[in-house]
Amino acid sequence: MTRYLASRAVGMLVTLTLMSFVVYVLIGLMPGDPIDMMIAGDPKMTSADAARLRALYGLDKPLVERYLAWALQAVQGNFGYSRSFGQPVLAVLGPRLLNTLTLAGLAFVLSAGIALPLGIWAAAHLRSRADYLINLLCFAGISAPPFWLALLLITLFAVFLGWLPAGGMADPRPGASWIANLSQQLRHLALPVLTLTLVQLGAYTRFMRGAMIEVLRQDFVRTARAKGASERRVMWGHAFANALAPVLTILALSFGGLLSGAVITETMFAWPGMGKAIYQAILDNDYNLALVGLLVATFATILGNLLADLAYVWIDPRVSLGSDGP
Amino acid sequence: MIRRLLSLVFALCALAAPARAKDELVLAMTQTPGTWNPLISSMLAKSLISNMTARPLTAWDANWKLVCLVCTELPTLANGKARVIDLPDDGKGGGKKGMEIDIELRDMRWGDGVPVTAKDVAFTLEVGRHPLSGVASSEAYKRIIKFDARDDRHFTMTIDRVTFDYNSLGLSLLPAHIEKPIFDANPAEYRNKTAYDTDLTNPGLAFGPFRIVESVPGSRIVLEQNPTWTGEKPHFKRIVVRIIENTAALEANLLSGNVDYILGELGLSLDQALAFEKRHKDKYNVVYKPALIYEHIDAMLDNPLLTDKRVRQAILLAIDRKAISEKLFDGKQPLAHGPISPLDPMFSPVARQYPYAPADARRFLDEAGFTDVRNGIRHNAKGERLSIEITTTAGNRVREQVAQVIQSQLRQVGVELRIKAEPPRIFSEGLNRRNFGGLAMYAWVQQPEGVPRSTLHSDEIPSAKNGWSGQNYPGYRNAEMDKALDDAERELDEGKRRALFADIQRIHADDLPVLPLFFRVDPFVIPKPLKGVVPTGTLNSSTLWVEQWRWEE
């Protein structure tokens, strides 16, 4: 196990290094540099100002040289400053990562928690009215654009009913009790979490349903039934564990994607998270911020993959982490 | 069980229900401020908030009149606080003239009790001039060649030229007692170490009516009254500014009561405000303030199809701007006849104007040689098709709509317009490098009585040689225009300057390197109980007078 984890850690490091180079070069090759944007916004900037600032930000050096300088600092733990915020990149990303983890984590747990039993139930009641209804709702969830869903929920729960805030993070009142502050937090989280949950729920349910249908057709399930195992035992004891492996892969990958991919939900609900930060950093030519943000998202995806692989071993004793492991 | 859960949820909702007193105002805007240091970069989102915590030396008010905010009296030649002087010989022949300006600072204190003094002004100039400080535009600081402080509140500045806008001193002061040690330690690292970004809630950074007490980047900024403010006491004790980037969500927040007021300078779009007004005018006053935001189309003069000014004139004559304004903007956006706003004191009504005249447009195109019409599109004798690309910013729905209407109107006179919408950063890059093929539609932000030098002077054509600075993207060259621009900047007599501005507008209207469209309006959706908000229409935002804002049910 230790050997396996060590080899995966090395692989992870290599992937991140390659990714950092590719992302740095890609951002660098995008049209325009930060100084171009400053010139566009400030008619009083002179050619001398432009040259001075390019030298100051190191933009007058070749791209590879700039990358090597950044990488050298990065291995010492210094990921540079965000040009837009004038702060160390980690100081800008840290709170946003936490915000996204809260939002995406809650939505992930909720959607997986609802989708897995729902998918199993639909598979067990194949082609029943309930199955058709679940399928219909799943397709509705998959097809609904997140921005539209978000607006719909805001209009219903914030504008018409006035039950929940339309967006933003909780603003803790000085002197308020912890329970009041907690309920504020939960109220602000409710709509974005609900949006993300609804967006993911359909896909997860369909994956689980499909995997279960596939497994329920296997010989070992028929054998279990023939041996007189109860339907509950067949579903949860035999079929579920076998159907879970492919679903786990999808869940793990999608969680990594959520860290950077919840940009629409974050924008609609004014939730300062990673997705929004990365998107804005790319638009603003904030190289360091965009690069580190994308690396964090990559790391989360690789980590999710690793956890999924470890979970295979846990749920399926036939899988081992030897040299021929997953 | 379900009932119990529901009761718990309702109890939590009740506990957390907003209990805002009327002494708190919740604002919203669509942009996240970046670095907070007032010198490092200019950004509207930042200045909207910074204007509540500090003030520039002078600013343009809502009547587009220059007023003192940190000084006691505006220096002018008439009151003797500004003088034209002979500059000492700089070794290049001498004989140059400059100006001296006397300033007296108001009695003001930073939030930590330290007085605002001439030392702060001197330090601000030092940072502005330093090549490593990271200040974007250093020209205004470099112009001040001498600074003499007589005492803490009186000083004289010498500027290196004679210029009419000598007293437009939009200088934002830095607190020397906090920032100078940081700057002196390492000027090259100042932009990363400034207290504005490392210690934003330090009371010593504010001398305005409010100070920042909390900042959650990307989410909100909380301000509270600054006890050391010496001006009119603000009516609100606390102001919360929320960042909501999506304008549909912004509107929903306003309607749900999550937000009291959306800052008009950075809030709803015009079409959104027009629709909002129709539905909610019982609760909100919508003020459409014409701003100095000049929507126009740059013509690439290196494009052979656009070299002939008759083609450019024909294009403008074929665009029914009045109808566009009426149909798309409810007639709220005033038409532009050139780079100077009709509301600007320097506007010249004499300069040629271009009404919608498709017949004249056809005649001009005929005269320019585009007489052969094939499949509705004109061609010249060389067989060149009059097909021009117009580039604009993707995602700006209003601009994309305008481009489509123009496309259809030009088609009527035989001009084919190909619309290309690009993301803003790609669009900016194309402009800066003069890398657009035909026309480019975007906006400039101006200031009252501003000389349009950077957009029309031949020295301002971006090129590799000048580091792609300057904003004369069409590549316009006219010696007469250059002279008028140079003279207007130097002319101190208002009457003579007005004549020079008239020349600038006359030459511009004749050559038409830029096709004027509209002056944009900022829609301010103000809840009826909120009083005292006065939109300015200039870069000096309404928040400069935030102490006058009050809530009257």
C-alpha cells in the first residue's frame, strides 16, 4: 500500500509540474498582457509607463524564462502575488477554496446521498411509473441550465416568498448569538446548494440506475436469488457493491471538477469561490492567480481519482493495489 | 417528524431574519475591487468605495464644476493662488514657462487621529514618481517638478508646463505615517506590501466619512462611520457593499430586500433599468444621468476601403442613431456628434452634424467610386466589395444589438457589415495593437473639458516603437488637429480655449476618423426613501458625497 501511494504521489507531482508548465504557457500565449489592459483603462499612460511596468512585472522576459523563475519560487513555497489583488496568491485563494469546499461539499453529499438510493430504487422498479417519473425529473435536472435554475430559485424563494436571501455570504452581526450566525450561514447557503444539488442529482441518479441495471442482469445476482436471498439482500448485499465502482469514479471526478466548475452558481449567488476566482483571473490576465487556481483544481481531481481507486479496494476484495493494481 | 423539522427551519429563519435598522444601508455593485492602494491602479469598483473613505484634492461635482474636497479654496489665476512663472534653465536653452499652485489643506485627520498634512502630499508624489512603485500612469506626478511645504497645511507645487487644467488635482493621498516605512523599506515591493492590501481595516488609511471595518473579498465590504471625519456627519452608521456580478441576480437581490440600493455607476444596464422602471416605479425613482462615456466606432484608416473620408461620412449618414436611441434606449441616450458631450461646456454646436440621410450616404458612396451594385453590395472600379468588419465586445448585449441594427441600416445603402464579437481582453488586445480590420465599436470614459489628445493626436498612435501606448487606434494624422489639441491644452483663457475646442470638433466632424454614436447614461435605480444620492456622470462618483445620503420613510 505504501509503495502504491508513493508511486501515485510521484505521478501526481509529475502531472502537476507538467500542468503548471502547460497552463503557464497557455495563459502567456493568450492575446494581450496585463499592461495592455492597463493602457486600455488609462489614457494617460505613456510609452515610458508601459515599458517600466512590463519590466517591473517581468513581462519583458521570454515566457519560458518567466515560468522557470516562477517555478523556482514555487518550490520554495512562494507562489507569487496576485496582480489584481496585490496579495499573495494563497491568501487570495485560501478563503475562496474554503467557500467552494463548503458549497460544493454540501451539494455533493446531498446529491450523492439522494441520487444513489434513488438510482437503486429506480433500477429495482424498472419501467414502472415511478421509474419513468424519476427519469423525467433526471432529464429535467440535466437539461436545466444552472443560471436559469438559479434565477428561478432566487425569484421563488427570495423575491416572491421572501424566505431566503437572494445571494451573498452571511454577514455576522456583532453581538449576535452563535445560533443566529449559524442560521444566517445556512440560509445563505440554501439556494446555491440547492441549485448545485439539482444540477448534479439527475446525472448521478442516471449513473447509479444504469450501473445497477447492468449488475442486476449478471449471473451472480440470478444465483443469489435462486439461493433464496431476500430482494433487500440481493440489492444491497450483492448488486450495490458491484455497481458502486463505476459510479465512484464518476463521483470522484465530478467532485474535482466542482472545485473550479461551480462558476455559474457562484456568480449567480455572489458566492466568492474558486471557480469565479479562476475565471476572473484568466480574464484579468492575473497569471499567478489563474495558474495556482487551476493547479489546485487539478490536484483536487487527481486526489479524487486516487480516493476512488482506494475505495475500489475497499468495496471489491478482488481488486488489489499491487503492480497490476488499478 | 416532518412538522418538527419544519418548525425548526422556520424558527431558524425567524432568528436570522434581517433586523436592519435604518442607520444601515446595504449597497451592491457588479465588480470586485482589486488592489485597494489608490495609486497602483484605477478601477471604478475601488473608487466607488474609496470615495467614502478618502477624498481626492479636487473633483468634478454633479454640475461638472471643479470643486475643492481636501483643499480650502480652488487655486485659480483669478484668485492669485495659481501663477504662470518662468522655469529655471534646465540646460536645454531655458525660456520654458511653468505654473505655481498654492494649496491650503482642510483640517482633516486620518482615522487613527494623525492629521492629514503636506507630508502626505509629498509622500504621495514621491510614490507616484518612483519608477519601481508600480503606479500605472506616472505622468501627472512627474509634471510636478517642485514641492514646497510652508507648514503642515500650506504648500506650493510647481508644474513643468502651462496647462489649462492646472487646478484639476485628482490626487488621492496616501498616509505617510503608515505607508512611508513600507515604501522606504523596498520601493519595488511596495505594490505587494502596501497596508491597503495587507491591513485594509487599519483606521489610519481613511480620512473620509467612513472607514472599512471588514472586507470579504468577492463578497462584501463593510464600512462604519469614521470618528475623526471633520466634515458633515453621515446619516448612516454602517454601510455594507455587496458584490453581485450578475445583473439579473442583482435585480433579484434588490427586489427581495437583500440590498437597499444598487450603485448606479456599476449596477443595472440601461435596458434592465428601463424594464425595471415600468414594473416598479411605485417604489423606486429611476434617474438616467448622461455620463461622459462616449460610445463610438473607430475606423481603421489603414484599411483602403475606409481611407476615403466620404466612405466614413456615408456610413455615419446611413446610421439612424436617433431611431436606435429611441427604440433600444427609450430615447434616454443623447446622440454624440463628436468626442465632446453636448453637456460639456466646451461643446460646439457649430461643428458639422450628421443626421440620418441615406440618400446623401448613397451619393457620397457614388462619389467615392463605389457605384457598381451587385447583389445589393457596392463595388468600386477595381472590383473591391464594400464589405467591412465591425468588431465589438462579446457579452455586451446592448452593443451587440446596436451592431445588428447598424448592419441592417448599412445594407440599405449597399455596405456589407460583418459583425465580429470578441471577449473584452481579446478586443482590447486588438485595439492596442491596432489589429482590427475595419471598424471597432466601444466606449471611452472622459472627464469634463477633457482635451481628446490621447485619441486624436498623431503622437498617440500605438506602435511597437512607443510600447503600444496611446489611444489613437484609427491611426489618424492631421497637423491642424495636432496643433489645435496642443494649443487647447496650453490655453489658459477660457474664451480662446473654447474656440480651440470648436476647431477640434470642426476638424473631427469633417475628417471623421471616429464615428460618434451616443453618450451613455448611467441608470440610477434609487429607492424612494433614499435621499441625497446625486449622480455625477463623471469619473468622480456619487459616493464622494455619501455623507449626504439619508433614509426618509
